[in-house]
Amino acid sequence: MMVLDGWLGRVRLFSDGRRQILSFLMPGDLIQNSRISQPAAPSTITALCDAIVCSAPLANSDGLRDAYAGSAALDEIYLLRHIARLGRMSAYERIHDWLMEMHERLFLAGRASPDNFAMPLTQEVLADALGLTSVHVNRTLQAMRRDNVIEWRSGIVRFVGRAPAAVAPAGSAPATSIPSLPKALRAG
């Protein structure tokens, strides 16, 4: 399946009603088939806003096989980046890094301008993705506004100034700059 519009999430639901959003699927992303015949599904995919998906074409050409392999590589990169974000970053760094990644992904799909992107998600969804409370997300976003890092109005996130050096952790280079990705998926 391919996401044409909207945002979906791979979500793990807990027995007490809490949820953890493990990853996001956005326009241009593929919902990959499992590599094993009977996978154990620790998560489900759910629409986080209105979304449109369609069947992806069969990988019956070298170009499509390369594109699907590149998509799987990006999925892994984004998953590992999310693990690092949850494990070693402050709330401020988590939110900034996540916003930068979403911008990068939407820009790659032709859905963002150089300094802003549409954000249909709530602070509660961000909290569920970033392992924070909604209150902590709100306070951190207020701090980012005060620091002139972002503006978030009417569903649009705009980067307004240079982020403090502490916000961009070492090793947070855009995934599209990784040389092992197929050329069609790399920036530049």
C-alpha cells in the first residue's frame, strides 16, 4: 500500500488505554509487507487524520524494486532515529528533531516548503509519539516559540530562526543525505 494523503501511525496500544506511536506513514510512504510469512504484529496502523491510501504497483521492474528497497531503508533509518530520540534526547531536542524529520520527509514528497509544513496532528499525538505528557509537549513548544525556533499556527509549523546548537544533536543529519540510499531518494 502507498500513502497518497494524510498521516498514519504504527501504534502500540496498552491494556490501560495508553498508546505509543512507533512510527509515522506520510504521503509518498509505502506500507511495506512483512518479510516473514506469519509476523507477530506488536502494532497496528491507524489514520491519525483523514488519509488516502492505494495499492502500490507490483515491483516488476528494476526501478520499482530499487524504489521499494530505498523506502524500506528509509523506514529503518527513521525507526532507528526515533529510538535514539526517545532514549537520549531532552524533550526540547525530541520535539525539534521530530519536527525536522517530518519536514524533511514532507519536503522529499513535495509536500513542504523550505521553511514550513502542514501539521494536522494534535499535541496529544505528539506526546504519544515522543513519550511525553501533553502538558510537557505544550510547555516545550512554548519554549521553542520564545526561543524563536518555530511558529505553529493554524496547522502550519514554520521554522523561524536558527535553532540553538543544543537542539540539533550530533548525528542528526537528514536521512536523505545518506550515500547508500538510491540516488532518487537522496537530497540534492
